[in-house]
Amino acid sequence: MAAGEAARDRLVGVDLGGTKISAVVLDSTGSELARRRIATPRDDYAATLAAIVRLVTDVEAAAGCTPDKARPVGIGTPGSLVPATGLVQNANSVWLNGNPLLRDLEAALGRRVRIANDADCLALSECADGAANGLDNVFAAILGTGVGGGLVIGGRLVAGPLGIAGEWGHTPLPWSRPDEYPGPRCWCGRTGCIEAWLSGPALARDHAAESGELSDAMAIARADTPARAASMERYLSRLARALAALVNIVDPQAIVLGGGLSNVVALCVRLPALVAPHVFSDAPRVRIMRAAHGDDSGVRGAARLWSRT
């Protein structure tokens, strides 16, 4: 098989998260051939590079791939690359920030690498063969340990000249109420960021502050007590306002939700009606759907970085 054919026939993707690194090999139809997952070596940049190299080698072997330096690799990461320098910026896995991840991975793997934000990979995956298949203009939102966003316009991923397109998590919560201002402090150093309100840990903090109960986000989302139900009402209101501001700017055909909190059924059921009053349209119709590939969308989108961008 020629080098170009090998690159097209097998798609290798890696999702570099704060707690785990996943890798997958897809064939040209999007069928999964192999998958591997390991814990992320937190706070250790060199160990993270080495772990990715081992994982790529292992997953290709599991898929029966002949070693081929012509086969590129797609990597989804928190944060993004500064286009002018190639250094990682804005990653909540802070040990990546300021490092030339693309250059170092290409040297370590001995092959071409593309890197995109993990939310960009979610958007790419869901437009390729997921919930937004066939749509050209889509926003994908990650609601998990952090809050991120990816934007597909005209069927193509948009990164922007600064590499930050879709970073709605680090904009202020829209239409803040008096008791929401200035808002909680975000890890980025600002106050009132959408991520500081709408991430899983943020939901847990808000619930603890209001009710005194220490609980994780998914337990709160069950809304099985009056206090948990009240916390979810506040969460849904804030999420609806945040998404409405996005609709007013981008006007996507659909919004796809990913991340752990996307598993909460009430979000996709209730959000369209809650978003609509804030949308600058006489007849707002907002499609909000859960990612078809769930937690797998990030790594599947990373694999598609060489075929869809």
C-alpha cells in the first residue's frame, strides 16, 4: 500500500484530557478498528508526550496497522495553539500551556500531526457522522470539567486567526442577575466566566453554597430533592442565557451538547423553550441535541482532523 493510501485508509486520533488519554483507529468509513485509554500523567509535560507516543503505537498495533510514518495523527487537546508561536494556550491542563506541543509530538512520533481544541473535535465528529450529520453550520458545546465550544461553518472547522473560535466558556454570563454579579472566579483569572458557572464543578459549588450539601454534578442533576431541583433550575437558566447569546451571534442550524452533563436528559428537552425568549428573532427555533457519539466524539473528531479540515 502506498504512503498516501495508508494515510487515507486508517485514521488515528488521540483525545488528550486532564485525567485520561484516549486513542482510536478508524477506517475510511468511520468504523472503529481499535481503542485504547490510559491515565494522563498530570503535571508532567515530558511524561505526557511519552504516553501519547506509547498509546499511538499500542492502538495501531491493536488495529493491525503496519507501522507507517506516512500515517498522520490527529490530537484533540484542552486549549489551543497560538498560531504565531505554536505554543499551547488556555488549557485547563495547565502543564501544557506555553509548550510547543505540535512540534514536540511530530518529533516524538516521527510523523505529521494536527492539533485542535477538544470541542472542535466534538464538532467535527458530530458533523461527520453524528447528531449533526448533513448540517453545515453547527456549534458544539462541551459541558464537563470545563466548558468549551467548537464551530463548524460551511461544513468546515473554524479555528480563527487567534486559534480561539468557539471559546464561549471564557466570556461573561449574559444577562447576569444582581445576585450573579460579578460571579465566581475562574481558573483563567477572570470573574463571571460561563465556565465558572456551567462546568460540572461549578454546578457542585453553586449547589453547596445554596444548600450546604456536598454532592457531585451528576447527582445534583437527578433533581431528586427540592434543593437539587432548585440548583438545576438555576443551572438551566444560566445555560439557556449563555446559549442564546451564542445563537444571536452565530445563528447555527443546531447546537450539539457533549461532555458529562450532556447526559442529563432535561437539558435537550427543556433548553429550546428556555433559550427562545433571549433570541433576537420573531420566530426563534433552536435545535439542541446531544452528541450521538457521547464521550467518544472527541477522539473520533481528532481522528478526522486529516480528512475533514
